[in-house]
Amino acid sequence: MEKANPSEEPVETETIYSGKVIEVVKDVEKLPNGKIVVREIVRHPGAVAMVPLLGDYIIMVRQFRKACDRVLLEIPAGTLRGGEEPEECARRELIEETGYAAGRLERMFHCFLAPGYSSEIVHVYLATDLSQTEQHVEEDEFIDVVKIDLATALQMIGRNEIEDAKSISGILYLKQYLNGK
């Protein structure tokens, strides 16, 4: 895809915060018209999300999300570790969060979650041929595994009961994928 406008010219970058997962930077940029602007960017290593399909059911996870200050129902997901390939991360995270291993992973799409301020890109996979194994959540994760049929998940999206972008886009993509078969 072509750029809508020529890119911005970097003038100065300052790291505001560097944490375990993210880095926040302040970029001073020169626009094509010569104007100087400040961009505050959250740099993120990227993530994966999976739509695990077990028969007619999607395996989802329910967990508290502090940034939203509420419990969310989501498709399983996780952050890429340094040098880790997205498919490898998807296999690892699916087992960790749900206790299911995927016999087959099919890359569906990728998307930027909040490109106005974050570099985070999420690679979304369809996980099938699932076999039950043991859930290995991290010590700071408290996750309930939930099985929901596609029709119910779609209704929940319509009622804003499934609220996060990766889950909504993954489930809607799955519906379109299955309709094409």
C-alpha cells in the first residue's frame, strides 16, 4: 500500500519510560509542510492471538484487565518474546492460557491495535485440531477458560459483552472464513 503523504522526518527522540514489555518515547518530527510536532509512541514487541476452534465452540478466556478495570472475555493472546516467531508464540500461549495444544495453526491476519500511539501489531491465528493438555498460567494471571459457540459469541459482540479489538476482529474474521468454506 502506498503512503498517503511523504513520511515525517525525525528531529529528536527521547525515551520517557522503558519497562518489562513496553517503551514510551517522545518523537519530535518534521512534517512535509515544515511544521514540527511531538509524537508520543508506545513501542511494543508485538503479540499473537488465537481463535481456538473445538468443534462448534471457540475457546475463550475470562480475566481481569487492570488497564480497563474490569473482567474481559477474550480470545487467548500473548506478547512475543525477544526473537520469537509469531507461530511459536501462538502455540506456547495457547497452552499456557487454555490448556489446549493446537494440531494446526493457520495464520488469518495481522492488525495494528492502536496505530495512533502504539506500534503493537497482533498476529491472529485459527487454532484447530485441539488436544487437551495442562494449563500453565503465569503467576500473575488468573484465567477462566470458557467455551462459547460462534453464534453466541457474535451475539455477545453485538451486545458489547466482548469488548476488545483482537477478539472482535478474530471472531468476525472466523465467521467470514467459515462462510467461505
